[in-house]
Amino acid sequence: MSDVTAFPVCTHRPTCPGCPRYGQPGIAGAARRHLESLARDTGAELDATCAGKPMGHRLRARLMVRGRAASPKIGLFQAASHRIADIPRCHVHHPLINQAAAELRHALRASAAEPYADGPHRGLVRALQVVVERSSQTLQVVIVANDRDAESAAALLETLRERLGARLHSLWWNGNPEQTNAILGEHWRAWQGPEAVREHIGGADVFFPPGAFGQSHLDLFERIVAAVHAWVDPGMRVVELHAGCGAIGLGLAARGHEIAFNELQPAGLRGLELGIAALPEPRRAHTARLAGPAGEQQGALAAADLVIVDPPRKGLEPPLREQLRDRPPARLVYLSCDRDSLARDARELLDRSRLRLHRLTPYALFPFTEHVETLALFERA
């Protein structure tokens, strides 16, 4: 039985949709049963759930901005609506994220910058993105504006810069003038500070520009990286698909493995470029960047001993799934953020294939939600 008194009481009303299982440790029962079913069907070993600290773990947040300049609301959309659940004192956020949201409230009032309104598609400030850099305990802050030109937000940005002071790693303007549910737009301007947050993960420096994907629970994610590295034998040639900024594979390159990184998004490719450049020169020579869709990397896959995949929620692209099934590497490591796409891909990978699903390890990377991150190890029979 869970001990909800072990966690501080959430006072936000209406209830924030970000923590539908607030106070319940581990992963959801439905997620665990789903993985148990997959393990039974495939003969895989299912490990106990790995969990990290639930409070203050979130180092990344995207928060919507609505309301009025005099009384802004900053938080998450309530379910199936564009109404904001205002969350000024979120317990799962790193405290610096709450501070950034509080300072933005002050800056909105001081600059009279109007929050965005969805229906009429007016107002300036749409969203706040915040990333905490662990080593410096500073904030990479992005203000998402309903404009193509950063000058309309200049007064707000300057006020926010002054208020955050030494807590600020970097400040960015992002323009998203389209009437869309996408949070970030295509327009960027660096207002102040370094190009990327720098984290040390798995033995290497990893760089995250503001438009790149990164995990929000880095302490627990580091345990995933360590597990992946333990499955890479000396001399193995490695390909990492959907590599992002290289948070998993750069540590392997630092240890001397030959590794090719595949990524599609420009911000992820830029992060990879910075991470590879930070490696010692002899190690850099054993890396390669493969830009483009993961499903088009047939040549690199054919030469790989071990393939790492970390796809988006929809799972593996059909051409990639087919090649891995028909010409499997010695080992395939699959990191999944969606249990349904993992189950589908696993069953198709095993169908008439020499691959076997050896191990499933669930991680409570998203505490108090229905989601589970699963690390799967396939081996060629």
C-alpha cells in the first residue's frame, strides 16, 4: 500500500494533469501488467522497477502562459482544453524552475506583455521553457512568443534577465506566430549566454541546445545509460539511432568504442557536433554523424555489432523494423517511452527472426504518471 503522507500535499486547484498518480510510488499497475504480459509472451526476463527521487527531480519543463498581464497563469493545460492549471509551487519541479516561473510573472506585470489567447490568436507570450544545468545550478530559459520578431518581447526579456541575474545560464527568444498546438516555432534568437546546457553523462560531456530533446529526470536516466554501456562488449561497433544529442552513446565514444550517431533534428545534430568536438582527439576519429531518418541507415546497420534505438513515442519506422528483423545485429538495445509501440515492435522483431528478447527493465522516469520508460535487450540467437 502506498504511503501518500510521505509526499508533500499538492495544493494546486484545479488539479494539475502532470501528476495523475500523485503520491503513488513506482509505475502504474496497468503499465506493470502490460510488461508482464509482454515478458510472458516472449520469454523475456522482467526486472524490478528502477525508481529515483520523485520530488524535485524534473530538470526540464515547458509551461504554458495564459491569463492577463496583470494576473498571468503559468502551468499546464487542463485535460482536453486550453484552460491553464496554474502551478506556482510544483513539488516535482526543481526549485529553480518554480523560481523562473515566478520571475516571469513579475516580468509580465512589469513589462505589460500580454499572455497569449488561443481563440482570437492574440497576445504575445505563449510559453516558458526552462532547463536546469546541474553543475552550475543555472537556468536555460526560452520565452516562446507569438511573433516573428524578437523586438516585441525585448522589454520582457530584459526585465526577466535582470530578475534572474546569476541564476541565468542563457536566455532565448523563440517565435511561434502560427495558430498551432506546437509549442516551439521555427524562429530563434539567442538573447544572452552559452549556446547549450552542458551535462556530464556516462563519462562524456553532452550538450543540449534549447531546441533539442533532453530527459527531465537525469539522475535516473544516468542509470539507464550505465545499463546500456554494460551491454557493450570491447571491440563492438555501435550504431545509435534517434541519438538526439548523444546522451547514451557519447560515453561509449569516450571509452574508445567505434560509434555512429544518427539524428534527424537540427538542434540534436548541433548538440551531437558539440559533444563529439569535446571528446579527446583520438576518440573523435572513431565517431560519425549520420544525418537523416533512422529508416534510411541501412548501410551503417549492416556493419554494426550492436544497435541502440531510442525512438519517439510512435516507435520504430517500418523500414527500420524490417531490417532489424531480417538482418539483426548481435545485440539490439531498445529504449522505449511508450509501452504499446514497444510491444508492437517487439512482436514484429521476433516474428520469423533470429532475434530473442532477453530482458525488460522498467524505469519510473515519469513519477506519478501512467507512463513508463522501458529498456529492452534483444540478442541474436
